[in-house]
Amino acid sequence: MISHLNFDRGRIHPQISANASARIDLYRGEAKAITLQLDGENLNNHLNVIDFGGLFSENAIGPGRSVFARLTGTF
């Protein structure tokens, strides 16, 4: 975590967080549909420092690797 900080400038070094999303229609009829969506955030699982020594708040750390699934039905 310390390597992500630039103490001389009071800033955080830039980082990349990989995210992905996929959606598939499981069923699609004339008036009905079932859809599955999968989302992945911070797939590279890097420690993301969002704010370092902020004026109005303390240090903020982003969440680790997360995967979400959503099943949606419309009728």
C-alpha cells in the first residue's frame, strides 16, 4: 500500500482497476423475458487507495474483488 502513495506531492499514484460485465437472455418471448447479468469489479484485486489524507475525511480504501449476479424477469 505504501508504494501507491507519493508523499512528496500528497497524492496517490495512478492505478487501473479491471471491471467486466456480461448479459445473456435466457428466454425472450413476445411479452416475457428472463435475463441473467454477471458483473465483476476490481478483477485484478489490487488495493485501491481512493483518498489519502483528505481534508474532510480520513483515508479511503476501495473494495476488493467483487462478483455480482442479477436475474431479471419481465412480463
